[in-house]
Amino acid sequence: AALQVGGHGERLHQCREVTLLTYKSIPMQVDGEPCRLAPSLIRISLRNQANMVQKSKRRTSMPLLNE
């Protein structure tokens, strides 16, 4: 939520897999719909990586025609 209003996040660690254990219900979103998640064990893991398409960068300076 803080990221949506201009805040910033802090990287704690970089990993391929993480396991989160919650002891009380937490608010979350599933397919954009708000819901409450009961106390549970959450496993998040990296699957595959995909190549991304990037638009070419525009030139910052215009070439001079008279040179």
C-alpha cells in the first residue's frame, strides 16, 4: 500500500524460494478482489524467466542538418 502513495520498499533479501508463516488473518488481493487470508503457510517460488521486449531508446540530441 505504501508503494501506491509514493513510499518506497526496502529489499530484505533476494532468493529463489521463500516460505511465509502467518499467525493471524491478513488482508490481501486475489485477482484484484480484496479478501482476508486465514493464518496459513505461504510458499512462493521462482519458476521460469521470460525474455522481455523493450522499446528502443530515443535520441536525446537531434543531429544538425547543416554539418
